Amino acid sequence: MTKAPTVSGDPWRAFVNVAQIPESGLHRDIAADEATRAAMAEIAALRNISTARASFDLSLRSGGRVHVAGHLTARIGQTCAVTLEPIENDIDENIDLIFAPVDEVKELFDDLDEEAEHGKLPEPPEPIENGIIDLGRLATDVLFLAIDPYPRKEGAVFEARVTAADPGDHPFAALKAFKAAPKKPTSGGREEG
């Protein structure tokens, strides 16, 4: 049984004020400290997160949009779904997203509804909330989405225990027994046939 997480909110925070991104762009490297990693591990129901680092390049686009490209690496402790032994898994994910002002995102969602009717469905941008992009939350989301829900220790193979089926144990066994039973005589002394 997995215990319910007691941590709420976003434990890994790294804010970037969009107004402070220079025309030449901005580079940010972030790393989650021990307390943050422990809180993230609890939320994700992991044994632990021993490392979590991300690197981002932010560049301004037209219309108040921001292109965020980056890379996340992490090492997480999980339990093998087959052997139930503790294992370590590495996460290595690229990030490539567009952020846009909230009003523009709402307009784009309205446009997406129209385009969906025509079979086209581009990915909508992420919202810039109050002029801020939270790189820590973005990194956390990417990490959580990359977690293998059924991790396996290298070489672990699930082998179902197979037992020989009892030939008399199937849904129609009772009918077969009924058919094989001797016929009973009717009240007239003759067998039914």
C-alpha cells in the first residue's frame, strides 16, 4: 500500500521574471537541494531522488512569448515492479516549450477548438502567470512525467505461476456432468429418450 503524500504545492521553485530577460536571452542552471528532493520524492511516491538538475535557455519571441529550451537530469530511487528490490533509475529529458501571456493562451485555446474541427491540433503554449515563469515547477513536471511507473531491475522477468488446469473445472463442467448422468425413468416406467 502506498502512503498518501503529505507535501503540498510545488517544492522546487526557480522564478524568472519575463521582464528581466534580455534581448540576447538568459541561461539558468538550477539544482534541487536535499529538502526539495525529499519533498518531490514524497509527492511522486519514490524511495528517493538523489539528484535533480536542469539547465535552461530562455529567449524572447514576438507577442510577449518566451521560448524555453533545456535539459533535465535526475537519479531516482524506485522499487522494481517484478522483484520488489530497490533500484536506481536515471532520467535524462530535453525540454522545448513556448510560454505566452495568459490572455494569449486563452485566445489560442479558442482557436484550437476551431482548428481541431479541421483536423489540425498544434500544441498550445504554457501560460506566463503574473509575468513569471517557474523553471523549478517546469523541471518538476518534466521529471514526474519521465518516471517509469513499472520500473524493472535489469534482467528481471515476470514469470506467471502456471498451474495445470483441472479438466473438470470450467464453466460447462456441470452441463457435461448432467449429460453424462443416467436417465431417470418417467412415471410410466419408461425412460425418456
